[in-house]
Amino acid sequence: MAEDLPFEKPITELRTKIAELKVFTAEKEIDLSGEIEKLESRLEQLEEDIYGNMSPWDRVQIARHNNRPTTHDYIDRLFTDFLELHGDRLYGDDEAIVGGIAKYKGRPVTVIGHQRGKGTKENLRRNFGMPHPEGYRKALRLMKQAEKFNRPIINFIDTKGAYPGIAAEERGQSEAIARNLVEMAGLTVPVVCIVIGEGGSGGALALGVGDRIFMLENSTYSVISPEGAAALLWKDAGQAQRAAETMKITAPDLKELELIDGIIPEVRGGAHRDVEQQARSIDETLEQALEELGKISRETIVEKRYEKFNRIGPYDYVNGTNAGN
């Protein structure tokens, strides 16, 4: 059973009462179907009220849920013949990023994504989904390979951010992220990016320069975590909830700001409630996006990608400022 979050407590309590009544009915052979039906109707309304009016902080908690589906969960359900490729050909392999070749509805594609672990042991192995520079260099290697063989690229974004440790900085963390931004901007094949959990800082953006950018309904995408923003703004990480509400980091906010192309609806209560159904929702959006992008020539796609990001905020090269602010 999925782990319930604090704001879901009223729903959990009502579900427990319904379950207890059903057990009591079976054991005592007493007909309580009327009472159960009323409680189930009340539960339906309660779920609509709570899940239909979630705060930004509620969405942050769902995006961080321990059971939230990962890149591998979606690869297993959306693609066939997945062949994972390893290493950056410079230093080593980073398991915080997975990637390889697969088929999507019979068409060869390249799939890349951040990969968190499930459980302590796997999280340690995957560094909690926070890549080192070799992870980003592996991703870039696979993207350039995709360009060579004219394969669309599908990126799943789900990271708190790039690993900030000394070793990562010594191996060129900032340079690796910056190079990905530059190279992705010039790729001549379609790039579809989907934020499936947390999209944190440059660690997320290093896989996020795409022709189409989508977010799951309860995912987040931001330059810094709510805790980090609270620590900077108010010298108190405990005000993360206030920061989340101020930062405009949720899918509805970013769609309104025209920073993403669309929102993929989630299963009520979060993607972790029904991974199969969530994968089907992603499938519908992904198929449409690839169909649209497949009609654009390789010569035109770079130009359109430039126009897309230029609309977000053109850069004034003379004065060194963002002209869109």
C-alpha cells in the first residue's frame, strides 16, 4: 500500500473506517451496506476536495514520494527492446542517470533519464538520483549518438539537482552541465523532455533543453529547492512551504508562465497510486509530441527550438542581461 502523506490524513482515516465496517459486516453477517455506501460517497467527495485543491507544498510532497515511479518504471512500460548503455568514455559510469536505445511503437529512439533508487541500498548506489559530471557526459554521448542515427530523444527528468560534492566539482560538474545545454540546443533530432518528479536546478536543466517540455501534474521544476530558497531568503529552511508557494514551481504555474508545453494528468493521489495508468497517460502525450515533431525537417528543428527558448526570455548580448525580465 502506498505511503500516505500528512495532508491525506482525513482520506486515510475514512478509508480505514470503511474497511473496518466491511470486515465487521463479513464477520457478524450484519447488513451495513447503506452506511458503507454513504461513507464511500463521502470519501469520493473528500478526495475531490483534497486532491482538487492541493497547495504547491502538497505537490512538492507528492513529487518526492518514496514510491513515486522512476525512469526505469516508465521505460519498462512505454518501450520495448531497451538496451542500456553505460559510461561516458572519459571517467566511468554514473548510475544516477540511465540511458540507452529502445523502440517506441516499433520506432528506434534514445531514452535517457535521472534514476533514483528504491530503498536505501539502491539510493546509495544511484546517489539518490543526483548525477556526477560523468552522468551528464554519458547522457550527452547518447544524445550525439541519437543525432548521428536520426533517432528521437526522450528525456525523463527527476532529480533534486546535480551532486554538489567536491569530487564532482573537481571532475568538472559545471562544465558538463553547461556543455549539455549548448549541445542540446543544436541537436538536429526531436527532443522531448518530461519532468516526472522533481526537476531541480541545473541538474535537471542539463536534460531539459527540448522541443517539447511536459510535466506530470504533481511534479516540480525550479532553480532551487524550496528548502534552499527559504534558507537564502529568510535564513530559515523551515519556511520551505512558504517558499514553495512563492516560487511558482508547480506544473500549473509553469504552464501559465508558458515555460512548459503541457501538463500530463496524474492518477488521483499521485502517480504512485497506479503506475500502469500513469504510463498510459504519458504514452498519449509522447505519441502526439513525436508525431508533431516528426513532421519538422532536421534543418528547421534547431531554428524552432531556438525560437521556443528565445520566447521565454531573450538574452541581450551587448549588456549581458535577460531582456525578457
